[in-house]
Amino acid sequence: MNNGKRLTRSKKNKVVAGVCGGLAEYLNVDPTIIRLAAALFCVMGGSGILLYVIAAIIMPEDSGDDYYYES
């Protein structure tokens, strides 16, 4: 389904914690679109800030490996 990709925080495409960059890599979209959506959620009620912090805590950081093998 997702060809072995994992949702991780990006090391190479990060501004703060790599959450938006990791989500963009996972969804194969431009990170700017994800960052604009996150900024919109932050401005509208502040729920985006809470979601970003939770995601930064929960999502593992990218290991830097190009391949992911399930055992």
C-alpha cells in the first residue's frame, strides 16, 4: 500500500522539528503546501500548534536509511 514508507520526521527537509517535511515526504507532495496548511491551523484556533507538538513527540526521526525492511 505505501511501498514500505514510514511516517517519520525528516532530517533533510526540516524547519523546526521536521514534522511537515516528513509528512510531505510520506504523502509525496511539496512541503510548502503542508507548511501552509499547518500555519493555517495554527492561526485558526491554535489547534495546529498542539497537533504539531504532539506529532513531534510521537513521530520517530528519520534514520537516514534509504530503504525500510520489515522483519
